[in-house]
Amino acid sequence: MRGSPHYHNHNNNTLQYQQYHQHHHGCGGGAGGSGSGVGRRTRPRHGWPEAAVAVYVAVALAVTVCYWNSLRGDFVHDDIPAVAMNADVLGTGPLALVATNDFWGTPLSDPNSHKSYRPLTTLTFRLNHYVFGLQPVWFHVVNVILHGLCSVLFARLCISVAGLQHKYGLLAGIVFAVHPIHTEAVTGIVGRADVLACLFFLLSFLTYHDTRWKRRERVLLSCTFGALSMLAKETGLMVLLVNLAYDIYSSWGHIKKSVVEHKQTEEYNSFTRRVPKTIAATVALLTFRLYMLQGSLPKFTEPDNPAAFHDSSRVRFLSYSYVAAFNLWLMLCPSALSHDWQMNSLPLVTSLYDIRNIGTCVAAAFLLCTTCKILSDMDTQKHSPQVLAALLLIIPYIPASNLLVTVGFVVAERVLYIPSMGLILLCVYGLQTLQNHKKSSNWVVITTKFFVGFTLLVFVARTVLRNSDWLSRPTIIKAGLKTLPHNAKMHYNWANYQRDVGDTQTAVNHYREALRLWPSYASAHNNLGTLMERSRDAEHHFLAAIRYSPGHVNAHYNLGQVYRLMNRTKDAVTMLERCLMLNNGYTAAYLLLAKLHTGSQTGRLLKHVAAYQPKHPEHQARYARWLHDNRRVAEALIYYKRAMAVNMEHRESVLGLARVLRDRGQKSRVYRLITWWQTTRRRHSVPGGGRIVFAGDLYVKGWQLYKQGQTTAPLPSAGEPPPRRRNADGKMSMCNGVQLSHVMIPGK
């Protein structure tokens, strides 16, 4: 067949094997051509036999059954910064920024960027939000649909390319559909990057290798799908290497014949046309991806990947090798699953006598045997499903292996979404071989079927239960604590949640447990410092946070707050200035410095904030208030108008503008302004949601606009401090008479 690789279909039947190759060599090269498979019924022209359709429907049903309960989930964990708070998703920024920002909405040129470039995934999130709004259920629905498509395409791959019998292709598709290791990628909304990358990965591979998907420009189409896979997630680029490697394996007989016998067959010529195109596309896409790094690699910290920061190369090698073996075990036995494996979740392997090295050796032996099998099978090609499985398992995992670049995680279950296809194909192919072996007794067949059925039931139950862990923020953290009680990050996250719901004492206990497990945890020191009642204790934790993480901006700001409350003004100014050196856009530090300074220096700081945040009316109003207090009424009028141009109903701006008009003697305008504002507030008010008239300090002589004592305090408006929190004992957390948790800024 012109322009197609040498494909094999192995059903352990020599006659069928010969018929299969006769069929392929007899096929025309036109687009949309098709023919009969190995010993199968005549197919329709589109190449989708009734049996195959039944397989795909069954796989789709398995996905629906397993992930139905995931649709009730909320935004949790990474979903919040990547989706719910991402301007590129919410549409508050220009669409063009999607092409220049990372996955989290940070410009790739920013030194603090994560450098994860996934614009296609971000666009799907943006479309999700545009059509359905910020409703989690529809984000989950799209994820489940994508997972269903991936499961169907994987079943197609197993049947059409790997050559599995239909019932074993069905089994492979169902195992992939219900495998618990995929819950993070499917139920976690940000996991869409992996699922979408897998979808285009499979389309690229099938376009290249599935003879029933023949197209004249199938190599170009395959590379296009590969590019889309890379734009969904970086690992998608590896499909081009998988395509190339499997093409070399499939065409090895023609390559060898051409080299040894100097006979160039049509298949060899076709191969030589495909390979340069694939290599050129790979180089071009890789060059583009490196260019998008903007000249710097992402910066990770020791808690993200402890092994990467260890001084000993031996420890790094042993630890990385064990992580690879552990990932293989997770795919085989997904009993211990967690949304976060950072820090000391997997202790470093520091000694050759560590018992975990046994598992590493077993995994290494498996890889060695697989490599030897591939090399020994190059000529006979009797076990192409095994070779394909090895390629799918190993090559897509390479970017996450720390071999090429350092990654920002220890274990991430969602990165196993694509490699798991290789292991599933390998296991199902082994099962098919065992079941079709002539010497297999009935006892072996029955036992194997029982084991497979039991495994599927366990996988379905585990997936459904794991989906329930992802329903909300507290459920996912509790599940993580149960799986990894020795993980400091889990205690830190639970402490953050308890702090947010007002259980201060529980939060303090878990922050301290996190510090016991990871003493240099800077963010835990910072957040614990915000809950301390005594200023000395708070100072101790903020200093510790700065010592372990000199670039911790919040810790510098919070320490400046403590020094201000301790009347150590000079030290407070020093800390706040350091904070601004680390982040010159830290608005809170400018505002606090403005409180510490007097005179024109205060005005310059407030003016800087107003210019830096032109879309925030509270900053415009704050500077206008300072101008008014310093008798610069005309300028104050300008900034109040700017604030109201952003938000016509901004309380402080309306009050301030009324004061300015009063001072200028324009009492009729004051009356119209206040009347309009109260009417607007009344029209927009919610029954039971608070009073619409406020108790302010505006007094217009001759106009009784309100009577003192007739109104109550309003609900906090933009820019106002939130109500003070109370701890478990109902007492305010105080530091020199000021609530620390109110003025401090905790980390995430």
C-alpha cells in the first residue's frame, strides 16, 4: 500500500496473519479506502463493523457509570487558580493573552511563571465559561465526555493497530475507562489538560498507523494532531516520537532488506518519505515550545521536588528511579491515591540498602526485558502489541521522569493518564495470549475470567469512591490526610481550611504539625504567625518564614505589620521597603507605608497606588480623601469622579464627592447626588440583605438628609475590612490590641 507502514494484526493464527498482510498490500492508497480485517466479516466502507460499534458503546457506558457522581463536584485544589480565578478563563482579559500566558494566567515572560504553556486547554475552559458560566457541573461534563472519547479511541487502537480481538479490545477500553488512576485527570477539572492531550495523542497515532483511516496527507494530519496535543499539554509532543518509533519497528523488514540487499521496495520508499516529515515536525514543535519558555526554566522549590535539591547525585538517581517504580505500581494497584504528593510524601532513597530499591530493581528488570523483547522481535514481529505497549508506557512518561528537565512534583497521578494505556495494553495482550493458548486448562481460563471480573468491580468501586473525594475542598483534603498523614502539605491545607471557617485552634494545631514534619515550611510559618495572639510569637514565625524563604513577600509585609503594632516604626518601614523590592506591585505595602509616613510622602504613595490600580475605586477615593484633607479640593474632585467612573455606586466616592461639593457651596448638587445614590441603592438592594441607608459622617447644613441614630452599619463594601474572626473559644486574636488575623496576609 502506497504511503502506509507495514502493519501487523496478531491473533495467534498464521493464516489470518497472512490474510491480513495480503489485504494491506492489496489496498489502494486513496483517501477513505477500506477493506476486511483478519478473519472478520465484511465491513462497511467507513470501516466501523457492528461488533466494533458495540465495543465503543459499551466503553462509553462504562465511563458514564463510573463518573456520574463526579458531576456534583466543586472547584477544588488547582481548579481554583487555574479556572475560577484565571482572567484568561473568565474573559476579563483580551483573548490574545491566552497565547502569551501560562496555564495559570501568568505571563510567560514573568520570572515567577510556571512555564506550563497549554493555550488549547485554557481556550476550552474559556469556552466553557462563555457558554455555561462558572458552573462546575458543566466543566465536569466536558471532562467526562473527553474521557469517554479517549476510552473509545483507545479501544479502537487496541483492535485496529495492536490487533487484539474485539472482546479483548473491549476489555482494554473498559479498563482504561474505569481505572482509578484516572480520577485526578477526569474529576479534577484542571486534569482536562491531560485528557485533551490524550485525545489528540490518540488521533495523531491512529491517523498515522490505522490503515482504515487512510488519508493522502495523513502524516501532515497526524503531525497537526500532535501539535494540538502539545498545545493541550507539553507531554503531547511525545506522540510524534511514538509514531516514529513504531513506524521504524513496523517497517524494519523493508529497512533491513533495503540496507542488506540494496533493494528499495515501495514500502521502504514510503517510509523514507514519512520519517523526514515527522522529524521536521518534531523539531519545529520542540523549537517553538523552547521559545515559549522566554529564555528561562520554571523555578521550583525544595518542597515541590525534594530530590532535585539534594546535593548527592546518587540520592537523586535512586530517588528518581524509585519514583518511576512507584508510578508503575500505582498503575497496577491504585490503592493509595492523593491529589498532592509533594514534600516528604515519598521519603528520599538515601542508601543502597533501602528496601525500596528492590522495587526499583524489579521495575528496571521489567524495562530491560521489554527492551530485549523489542530488539528480538524486530525481525519476526510476532508480538507487536507488546512492543506498542512498551512505547506507549515509556515514551510519554519521559517528560515527567526528571531525566530531561526537573519537574515541580514528586508524583502526579494525572501525568500517568497516557502512559497507563501502555500498561493496560500489555496486560490485556498477555491475557489474550494466555486465554488463546492451546495448553491452557479450563481451570486456568475460569480463574482468569473470575480475576478479571473481580478486578473490574474493584476498579469501578474505587473510582466511584475516589470521585466522592473530589467533591469539595474539605473532602479532598481529608482524603489526602488519610492517605498521607506524614505529608506536611496536607496538614497545611487542612489548617488553611480550618482558618477560613473560623476554627482557629484546629488551624494552629495543624500548622504546627506541618512544621514538625517539615521545619523549613515557610508558608506554614507565615500563616501560623497570622494567628498568634502575642506579637513576639508572630515575629518569631515571620522571621522564620523569611529565613527559609527570603523571597516570601507576605512574610515581609506581615512582619512590617507586627513592627508597626509594636511601635517599631523604623523596622516596619524597612520590612515594607524590602517587600516592595521583592514585588513592586504589592499594593498593601504601599498603603501601609502611607500610614507610617506623613505629609507629601503619604500623598506620593497614595497617588502611586491610584495610578497603579486605576480600576479600583477605593484607591482613587483614598487618594482623593487625602487631597481633600490637604485642601486640594479641585484635584480631589477629579479623583472622586475617576472612582465613580469605575463604580457609580461606590460608597466612599459618593460621600467624598458630596463633601467636596458641600465645601464648594453646591448644596443643590449634593442633595441631588445623595437622593440619586439612595434611590439607586434601594432599587438594587436585596430583601433582608442589609440597610440601604448608611450612617456616614456627611453633614450638609440646612439639608436634613438623615438623622443620627436612625440607621445601622452597612454591609462591608469594596475596600472595607471583613468582620473580625473569632477562634474556637469565641475570643478575638489580639496583638497589642489589634487582631493579627485581620491585618496579616496569609498564604495560599
